[in-house]
Amino acid sequence: MAPKFPEDEDSGKKRNFEKNKYKKRRSMPLLNFRRASQESLPSSESKKNCSGIEWRKGNSICKETLSVSSLNLDEKDDKFSGVCSSKTFCDESAKKLFVLPDVTIKGFTNAALDMSDDELAPVDHCEGIERLPHGRSPRSGSVVSVSLRNVPIKVKRQAIDQEYVNEKFTGTTYPPPRISLKDEVIEKLKKSCSCTGKCVIRLFFVFFPIIHWLPQYRPREYLLNDLVSGFTILILHIPQGMAYGLLASVDPVNGLYVSFFPVLVYFLMGTSRHISVGTFAVVSLMISSAVSKLGAVDSYKHNASHVEQENTSEAVVAMKTYETSWPPSKEEAIVALSLTTGLFQVSMGLLRLGSLSIVLSDHLISGFSTGAAIHVATSQIRNLFDIHISRFHGPLKIIYTYIDIFSVLGMANPATVIISAIAIFVLALVKEQINARFRKKLKMPVPIDLIVVVISTVASYLGNFNKNFGVEIMGHIPTGIPEPVPPRSDLLAPLATDAIAIAIVSYAVALSLAKIFAKRNKYTIDPNQELIALGTANTVSSCFSCFPCAASLSRSLVQERTGGCTQVAGLVSSVLMLVVLLVLAPMFYSLPKCILSCVILVALKGMFMQFLDVKTIWSVSRVDAWIWIVTFLSVVLLDVDLGLLTGVIFSILTVIYRSVNPHQTVLGVIPDTEVYLDKKRYSKSGYKFIQASQYDSCGNEACTTREIHNSLFRKQCNMSEEIPGIKIFHFGSALYFMNRHVFLSALKKISVDRTSEEVLLVDDLLIGEVSDSAGKYLRRTKERKLHHIVIDCSSISYLDATGVEVILEIIKEMKKNEIAISLAACSVPMYELLDRSGFFSKVTLPVIFPTIHDAVLYAQDQDPGQPTIGATV
């Protein structure tokens, strides 16, 4: 707030000062400054050499000369208050008021800087003076408050090195006592292998989260929503289960089994409240590829049907031969694949490897799923047109598949094509024009998938499509729950490679969905427990003719949108699915297979829309965009498993490339601050000169350009300036054996450059803004020899033994050129590694500083000819 003054008796108006915010600066003490009012001041010969504070006392103008000995900063009111010594002068002829303080700062207190000057006591030199405006009577210990704006207060502090910080602030318990590797391993084994009652109970609670959340279940608040959501999910499970069962190259009923058994296990062990476990298109496609590569056949039951067994012993021998025969059946292959996948996931969860999914970035998953959607759509063309095409394997199989499709496309069944076209049109119309458009108004989406399945089944039954038009139908679907049968152990090894890929992909998809819903609904999940839950679900379900399960994006979104609050919704859908398996499954006997292919094809729309993400990713990061493109093309051309492996390898290579070629730059300082920024990014854009008043410090008009330049009215634009004689090098990566040469070459390059300082030609200076083109005529360059390099280590997250050798090498080499090296902002692990390697015994201290500014202050102290860089308050 500006100081208030008595009213002018002639005009009856109050004198106010411009309410400009002063700049808070820190730099050097003992700096004299002057400030003039922006109001029109009287031009008088008697005012030329005046200074102090003037105010009206009756008909006189009284002037106070101040020397502030203790100054406090009031951040709220923009005021400096200080104890003063003064003399009073009066001018009877003056008509207007103005403030011209001439203050000599000796010390100040600033809570923000944690600095004080308690040794300066108040001085009593102001007796006999009446009450000052905006202040108290200047008697002993009195305080005078004066508003000072746009006044730099320079503060300089000594450089603090890392040794001083360690000596003054390191705790007594640091560093902790080092334990030998043998003792550490023994201690961990004792903790891990010890078994107590509390440990068992705690482990039981960890493996079965339902024990924790089910007692907290609120039926009045959650039950109705979970019932509605569970019924809605069942409606999606039926058509998708049968469709994805066909996609996995097995019977549709196997897809219904996957929609029942894994859901029950995840209800007991899962930590996410909203994901829907069951069938998933991409995983079903990977299962089909694995079964096809294994060479599995449809069934062996027909091989034994024509053999008439005459006694029980021959029947037993025949059964054993059937169980170990080669090639295996497709059902045997999928259950063995489910067991192998589950064992891998459980092992990863027990080893706490849930974080390994980070190798599958969102862009990699997006490109992978989009490429897999191409394969899924291609695999459904056979049922859409009712044509018979050959199965191909390995790289470029999709090209061979389309060549075969076009060669037999003329043999398509017209009735099947018409049914497929009508079904796709209805499904797309309802999903896009009703469910999507009226999403907020509908309590639950229209179950168009189930409606189309029911209507087409009834129409096929009444019209006898199979006999009259040759439309392929589902046929017999068994009822009931299959008996538990252990998978064949001899199939685990051949399917191990595919099982690892399926385990990682299914877990990555489930974890990404679980994180999205947990963040949206404000609860937490356990990634390792998610691995264990999915692995246990696959392991248990492998005994009941199930293939590997995964989380579905479409069903999970519907489960949340319909109000599902917990996995009780999954329990409800499982109970209803049991009714379908026991009673309703045979009713789908007449369902055309092309209808399920239509359901799959329309459901892939979301994956195909991911093509639009490439443009956005490209604008943000071209490296991430290349990850998407390479993964997509690899999956399409090389097959699903090889494409995923290629995408992961390429993604890891991009990480290595970024660490080997990190961002390197020279930092500059923002004038009058401790802020150091990229010199290229925050370069000079010109000068701005602001004339605060048309009068000089004593109220005289016609101030010259030189006087304004030499005053404190000049302001530079916010820009990063290089400090003459000092280079600040920023290295934005870990320093290790792979990028040592990049680090060395960058430092050698900047050590050759000369630093310079720019001096404005005051005689040619103009008031106003100076553009870059005109500014080059107003500046002249003065080169200074480089004597110090400060390495900003704030971004060096890791340092190995090679990195320590590199730093020692560069210090030794630069010392020959009379250039000192300092390290700034080192992390604690980096400092400890330097200490363990004997670095400090090989260099001259101090060499490490806690901040860049401390290193710069130390470098300036080593160069007496260099003016001090200070910060402002």
C-alpha cells in the first residue's frame, strides 16, 4: 500500500503514488538508492540536491533525511520499515508534496530468506519531530514505514559446498552401518522363511482380499447396482463367450466356461472392483495361433468310435493311447496353455514382478492391439462369407491368407453374406446411434448383441437355414459343467513360449484397465496380487476345459457405467451363467456362426479407431509414434507373438538411445535471480527500457538518456544470460559406460568456446523497446577467458564406475587448461558412490556444491575481476 499524506489545502485532493509492485530481489548490501515520485514535482533551484521525506506541517513543507539502520520487509503491504536518524527542513514556499527517500541499508530481516541483523540496535536521533505521515513519532526505538517500489536490494551470501552441508546437517544415524552380503541374505531368509500364526493370517488376507472388503460391503447402497450390472454383463458374456470361443479355434461352449470359472476365482482374489474377467479378442487370437502352430486337431473321439472294445483291459489301453497321442486335440492344447499361462503369472506374482509390465508402454499396447485386430478381423472373413480357406503360419501369413481369400471369394454363400450384412448394419446402427449418442440418458446400453443372437437363432430355426440355404450353424452345445480333468503335462513345454506372451499381454491389459478404474473411483490395487489372481484363475480353470482368460475393455466399461460397485457384479453374472450352462445352452443349436463373427467384427471398432491416435502421438513424441508404428507393422506382417517381441525390443532400444544421446545444454542465469535455465530455450529477445518518471531524482525535468540508463529504471526482459568466464553444463541422463564418450565430447566442445559479456552503448540508447535487429548496434561484445565449468548433476540419476573415471578424467584434462570443474546438485546415491570410489582423495576440494548458485558463487570468488551475481528480493 502506498503512503497516505495530508490533503492539499488548495486543491482538497490526496496525493497518491503509483501502485506498482516492487521487485523482490536478493543481492549486495550497503547499496544507496534514490526514487522519485511519478507525480509532477515542482521545478525549483532549491530542490536540485534535496533528499529525504517531505510532508506538510501546517503551511510549511518539512523534509526528513533518513538513514535506515534496520530494515524489515512487509510482503503484504509492500513496505520497508526501519529505525531512522533525521534532520528537519522546512520550505514555506513549496506548494506540493513528494517523497524522495535516500536510504542507506545496513541490514534487514526477511523471513523468506531466513536472514536477520539482530546486532543493530535502534538509534534515538529523531527527538522533537512531530508525527510523520504513515508512521509513528520518530522517538527512541520508533519505526518509520515508507513504501518503496521498484527498488533493488542486493544481498550476497557465501558459497556453501557439500562438505559444509555434510558437517552441519547430516544426522548422527547417517550413513547407516553397512551389513555384509552374507548377513543380509541370512536376515532376509529368516524373515521370509519364518512362519508364525500372525504371518499365516496376514498372508491369507493378502491372497484373498475378499476377506477385507466383504465385511465392509453395504447392501443397501451397493446390492441393487451390482445386481443390475451383473445381469448386464451376463448379456455381453453370452454372445462374446461363444464368439471368442470360435476365435480361439475351439467350441463356443468353451468360451462360456471361460465366462464362468475364472470370474469366480477373481471374485475371491482380485483387487479391482470393476474389471470384467473372461474372454478377450486379442488373447483368443493368440490362443488360436498357438494351437495352430502346435498342429492340434479338432478331436480324437472319432478315431476311437469305430473300434469295438471286447474287454475292459483293451478299453483302458485305448484310453491311455488317446491321452498321450500326437498331435493332441485342440481342447487338450488350450487347457495345457491355460495351465502354463497361470503358472507363469503366479510365479511372477510371488516373485513380486508386477512392475515388469512397464516394458509394455501404452503406445506399444495400442499398436499391438490394433495390429492384432487386423488378424482378428481377417480370421472372421471365413464365417462372414462361408468360404473355406487354408491356415497359414509364421511371418507374412496375413498376406498369404488374403491371397487365398480373394481366390475363393466367388464361392461365397449368398444367404450367409446377406445375413452377415444385415447383422453388421443393425449392430453398428444401435451401438453408434443409440448406445453412444444417448449414453448419459440410458441406465444400461441396449443389449443389441444378445438381441441379434436371439432373433437370428429363432429365424434360423423357423426358416431351417441350414438345410434350405446351407448356412453353417452352431450345432450341438453340451449342457452342464465339465468334469475336472488335469491337463496333459507333455504339452507344457511346447506351449511355454506362447504362454509367456499370453501371460504378459493379458496381465498388461488387465492392469491398465484396473489402474484406470481405480484412479477414477479413488481406490488402490495391488499389481502383484492382480498377477496372482489372474494366474490362479487360469490354473484352476484349466481343469474345466477353459482357455486363458483376460479382462475385456468393453465389458469393464459397461460394468462401471451400469453402476457396478464391487466384484459382486461378477458373482451375479457367474450365477446367471450357470443357469445358461445348465438349461439354456442347447437353445443356441440353430444360431448361425456368421452372427458371432459379426459380433466380433463390430466389437473391434474401438481398436480400429486407435489409428487416429498416431497423429496425436506423433505431435507429442516422434519416438513414441515410431514405437506404435513398428509394433503395429511387426504384428501385422510377422504374426502376433513375433510382433510383440519386436515391439518390446524396439521400445527398449529407444530407451537406450535416449540415455546414450540425452539432452545437453549450457545454462544461463536469469538476471538478479538464482534461476538457471536453458540458454537456447530462454535466449535474449531484446531490451525494454521503462522511464519511471519525467523528472530526475530531485524533481527536475528533462532527464537525459544516460541518467535514465544509469539509474534503476532500466529493466531487461526475462532471459537467460551466460555468466562471463563460467559455463554451466547440463547433462540430462545417467552417466555410465554407454554414454561416456558423449559426455566427454560435449564438455570438450564447450571448453573451447569463449564466454562473452554484452555491454550496452549508453550514448546510442533509446527510450522504449529495442528490437533484435536494432539491438545488435547497441551492444558490443567483450570476450572473457573461460576459467570454470559447473556440471549440473540434478538429472544424473545413475552413475557407475566408468562415470566416476570420466569425471576424474575431465577434471584432470581441464586442469591443464586452467579450467576448474565443479559438480552441483548431486543426488545422495551419486555422492555416496563418489565417496566409496575414493573420488574426494583424488581431487582438490571443494568440488561438489548443493546448488548451481553455490557453485557459481564459488567460481566468481576464484575470479576477483568478475562482478558478483546476486539475487534480488
